[in-house]
Amino acid sequence: MSINWPFGREGWFSTAEIETAELAVARYHRCAQHMPTMYVVLIVNAWLLAAVFGRQAPDWLSIFFPAVASVFCAFRIRSWIQARRSEPTLEHVQAVLTRTGRLSVGLVIVQAVWALALYSYGDEATRSFLFFYVATTTLSVISCLAHLRVAAIRLAIIANVTLLVLCLFDGASTHLAATLGLLVDSIGGIGVLSSTYRDFSKTVNARAEELRRAKEQELLLRMIDNMPVAVMTVEPHTYIINYANQMSKALIRSIEHLLPIRADDLIGTSIDVFHRSPAHQRGILADPNNLPHNARIRLGNEVLDLKISAITARDGHYMAPMLTWALVTKEVEAENRIRHLAHYDALTDLPNRVTFRRELEERLAWPGNRVGLLYVDLDGFKLVNDTRGHQVGDALLQQVAARLKMVCNGPAVTLTRLGGDEFAVLLPHDSRQQAKVQADLIVAALGAPFDLDYDRTIQIGASVGIALAPEHGGEPDILLSRADMALYAAKEAGRGTSRLFSPDLEKRVQERVRLEEELRSALAREDGLFVFYQPIVDLQSGRVTSREALARWHHPQQGWISPARFVPVAEQCGLIDRLGAFILERACRSAAQWADEAHVAVNVSAAQLGKGTLIDIVSAALSSAGLPAERLEIEVTETALLGDEHRGIQDLLALREMGVRVSLDDFGTGYSSLAHLRTFSFDKIKIDGSFVRDALERPECAAVVRAIADLGQRLGVRIVAEGVETEDQLALVRAEGCREVQGYLYGRPAPADADAPLVARLGGRR
């Protein structure tokens, strides 16, 4: 450690500059050995000089001065003898060396003044002894101050100046010769002192550096030995392990059963025991240009992760290789698991969408690129998943995957789960017939009941879209899009079937996209959109109790478009909230003007329910029209409650708190009608028109009408029979106990009075 002296390097009384703390301490200990000798020399020489001048000089010069000086020197001798047995701090060393240099020079100055004072009392003989005293004392003190170099130099200067001053008074040639001799001796002594001091400094600093390096090496070895990483070094010529830290030995102990050595015998063993190809490993270790090098070595069921780096000397030459290694068996297993999950579906263990995409791209890139793509979607899975829970849904998907594996097991056939209830199958050909056969096998396999070991079996189905390359496209996105179009066609055809892509399907999709854009534009301008109203009549009084609001759209080129076409489009493209708000606002405004104060019934789509937006839309419509909330009826279907029943029921309860009535539409066609009646107390139940129309020919339909009407009476809920078009149907529903009816017999949907002239010009009512 280098230090900077606080007293500087140029002060007259400062000591020599010290470069390191170790050198300062070494000089301190040398001074502790030599300084007592210096003070003894000063005491003896002082009393000898006093004895010579005893009869000539006064007592205060010949006795008092040497006595005081002797006391001071004795005190310093005692202090330095005690210093030999102490272990001083660096700060103490600095202070002592500084003080010693100053005291030594100061003491010599005082003795020089004393000598000059004695000179005037002496004769020729005593004066000659005085010259001898100054010379011998100077040379003795210089040798004792060998480790306070600057102090020694300044002392020599003071002594020589003292003799030169005496020569000026004396003028004797012998004294001048003695002075010149002292000067020459002083210069020589200072030269020897400086050389000795440099050698001493180099020795001390070299020893200190050696100790530092030894400590650093020990610290480094201790640190490496206690590192949580296994470290080994190898002799580069013999490939013998010459160092291994504790972690290396601990890891070796854990896999000793896989190696021909024991952990305690590791040092001195060849590195070859870790590698099946020792020559290959030796070649890597021999050439530093191969380093750093990483490798993983498998030993039985264990995996070692090995990293080899080069140890180089300060001049850059290669000394030896250093190996760090670890058991990474669990990490490798985790990496393999992550890699597997990145390419395979966790639930079914089928290849996932990423793997499917890569496989499809590779197959389409082959010369001739003949590929068949089957796009499979489950029919009714969402209903099962929503009503029976995700646990049942996951179990069902696993059984679906198992069946698909059984029927899609041909050569080069790739089965994939794309996500949710969608699967894809890649066929190694573009044969329409074979693709259709494969699709029919899938439909048949998935149409059979599934036994999930729960309370009952579950039956769903599957629809399949087929696209062939290169006939239907040679790019992945195009082929996927067209397989999806074919799947959509299969769904429209009644599900549980398959369809092959054809150009007219793409045309229908394009028409649907165009219809979406035009509907968006019509909603933005509120142009061509109308709300028609169909009456609901009380059978006992013959009075219109409410009117159902029905959306109608007149297209500039296509004329009147059926709600069955544009409402599903609005649901799919996210326009249903805007369409619903438009219908509610128009219906409330019209109802506010009806003289008979009938209620207005507005259908709410499944896409509107449970999103948290319906309440605000209803409130805004009622407030804008000034219509009392109790004159508004919101109609929901059973299927609208299946997606998120809890949140849907919360919306209905909020409407009920506002005073709005809630009706259950198309009752009897849903999945769990009675469960919904138990969950929420509806104000009105509407029997689906299909039961009414078939009731005269089919007794089971008449029985459904009768059961629902009886249920309504028991629950205290008004029952409305929809689709009443003839007197016979009216007589039947009246006989079965229905209280209200709706249908063409009492009136077709008609526009509001304000819209009637425009509707007439556009081509009449629809």
C-alpha cells in the first residue's frame, strides 16, 4: 500500500519519502535497532569533549550542557528500546519517523552550536580534538541514520558547515585538511547510504509484494474453494487434474457410481475419466485457440455442463485450462419440457399451432406441394364447457384428441390442436375423395357419445372444412383461410358434416364482409334502418298489451335484407351494441307516443348481455324518450344466458331494479330452461312459434304448449304463444291456457307512423 506523507518531501526537517506502508514499518524497526547506538555515541562523545575542555571552558558549557543532553538521549534510548517490542500502527510509525528525523537534526544543530561555543575557550590541542569530535560524531550519526536518509544528508551538511565556520576562525592548514576529509567522507558515506537504502527499499518492497501475492493467491484459492461452482484445473501436458475445489468434490460424490474414481482421488487423476472420447477432449484442451469451449456430457442419467477457459500469464502465454462444471440434469429436463410445450399442446400432447404452421409451410415448399388440409371444429363443445365446467371440457378435449389420433394415423398425416375446440389435419395428398373419406371418419368418430365417467355420457359433434393444395392455394394463409370458409359452410349446412372449399364460398365470405361494411355505414348515418312493431294481444280483453320491436334494414341495391342475415353479422363484427342502442332508442321514442300506452318489447342479443354496457344503453334510451321504465320489456333467449350466466343474470337483476320487465323468449328450445326459471323470476315467458305451428299435427308439440302454459299458471307468469297465424292455432293455445298471443293472425310487423310513408316508397312492409 502506497502512502503520502503529511509533512511533504521538501521541508527542512522532513524525513525521506516513503513509498509503501511496509517500507515505513521496516524503517521503523531498523531505527529501533540503530537509534539507541546513535544516542550512546552522542553521549560518550559529548562527555569526552567536555572532559577535554573541562579546565578551559566554564562549567555551564563543560558540565551542564552534556548533562542535559545525556538526560535527553537516555530518554530517547529508553523509548527506542521499548519500540523494539511493540507492533505499532501505520499512523504511529509515520509520527515517530517524522519526529525522529526532526529531533536528530535538531540535536546535531544544538551540538554544533555547543562546539562553536567551546572553540573560543580552547588552545591548539583542544581545538584539534574539537575538529576530531565533530568529524567522528558526524560519521557515526550518519551511519546510524541510514534509514532516515534525508535527515542523514542534512546532518552531514550541518556538520561540514560547522567545520568550515571553525576553519574561518582558525585558519590552520591541518584543520582545513580535516574539514575537507570530513567532506569527502560525508559524500562517500551518503553515497553508500543511498545505495544501501535503495537495496533495502527494494528488498522490503519485494518481500511485501511477495506477501501480498501470497495472500492474494491464498484468498483466491479460498474463494475458489468455497465457490458454489465446481472448478478444476488441468496440467496442460499430462492432462492430470491438479486442483479441484470443494464443490467439485461434492458433485463427484453425488455421481461416484457413474465414474471409475472417487471424489477423494480426484486430484492426480486424468481428465479422460469424464469423456467418452478422450482424444477429442485432449485436442480441445491442448490448443488455447479452442477456448473458451462449452459442452454437455451425459453420464448415465446425469448431464454435466462443462465450460473450459484458458488461464494465461501476465505476458499472455497459455498456462493451463480451467474447467467449471455443474450437474444440469434437472435443468436439461426443464429445458426439454419447455421446448416440448413450445411446440405441443399441454392438454392433448398434440402438436400446437406453431408446429402446425411450420409443418404446413415446409410441405407447401416441397416440389409439387400436394397437401390436404382438414379444419375441424367441435359442435356443441362451448355449451358443454360453459354449463358443465372447464374440468369436464378439458376431459372431453382429451378424449376428442384420442379419437382423432385413432382415425388420423396414416403415414405422413399430422394432427394438430390449433386451440380451443379447433383441430387441424394435414394430409400428404390432394385427393378429394380421400380427403372426404378422412373427414367423414372424423365426423363419425366425434359424433359418437363420450363417456367421461361422470353422471352421464356427453354427445357432441364435429364439422370439417376441406382445402387442397395447390388447387385451393399454395400459400399457408390462403389455404387456412379457405379451409375456414369450408368449415363455415359445414356449420351452416347443419353441422356434423364436412364441406370442400369452392369458389362460391369465398364469394359468400366477400359478400359478408361487404355486408358488414355497409351495415357499419348504415349505422353511422342511421340511413335505411327502421324499427317495425308487431302487436301482442291479451286473449281475454282483446287489447294490445305490448308490441315487439323488430329491426329492419333497407339496402339501396339489395332492397330489404332479412334480420336473419344482418343481425348475426352485427354480432360477429362487434356492431351489435350500436345496433341494439339504435333499436332501443327508436322503440322507446315510438312507445312514448302510443295512445294505448302499450309496452314495447325489445330483444337483447347474447353478445350484448353480461358485458356491463346494457344498463347504460337502456337508461339512456328511456331518459331520451321520456318513457317510464315499466313500459319497457327486455326479451332474452335461453342461449343468451349460457355464455356467462352469472354476469347475464346480474344485468337482468339491474334492469329489474330500474323497473324494466324481463321476458324469456323462444322458451323450450334452449338447453336448461327449468334451471333458468329457477335462477331468475321472469315476468313473461314466450313459447317458441315452432311448437305452436306444429301443435295441430304433432301431439308432442301440443303437449309442450300445454306444459308451458300450466307451468306459467303455477309460477304466476304470463305466457305468450308466438307464431299464431290461423284460427285453429288460436283456438288450441287458448284451450291450453295461454293468456297472450303474437302472430300474423293479429298483425304483421309494421313501421312507426313517422316511418310509414318512407317505408311505403321503399317497397312496402317486410
